Amino acid sequence: MLAVCGEFLLGGAVLLWMGAPGAEVIWAVAAGMALMPAVRWTCKDLRAQRFGFPLLAVVVLTGTLAFGEFFGSAVVAVVLLGVRALVDDQGHAA
């Protein structure tokens, strides 16, 4: 999912650079793709009484989407999924 969100971030940037419409839609889709697992991770963390990065990411993603900052939400999505991939990789290596 990290690779797909990264491609959407880059694809939206290319569309914006070319002057074609649709960059905001692609960035919003990338944010939506990251928001779904982030909510799941947040619920799991809250049940364990932990307040971590996924909670902050959910707040930031919903805020940026609500205020129409679609590029920012796509960047947060890529960062969230990248951090989660690193954490998962470290957990399996330990």
C-alpha cells in the first residue's frame, strides 16, 4: 500500500505539472487509502490504552481532507505507511 500511495502522490504531482485536472482527486484517494488502516490501528491502540502515531495521523488526515489540503494529506499518508512499514519490519526482525 505504501508503494501505491507513493505512486498516487507522484502521479498527482505529474498531473499538476502538466496542467491536467484530477491531481486533487488522486491525492484524496491516496489519503483515503491510508486513512482506513490508520483508523483500524488507532482503534487497536486505544483498546490497549496507547496513544501513538496512528492517532495523530488520523487527526491530521481528517483535518487536511476536511480543509481541502489534498497534497498535504497524500504526503501524510505516505509518511504514515512508511513509518508503519518500518515498525512492522523491526518487529519481525526482533
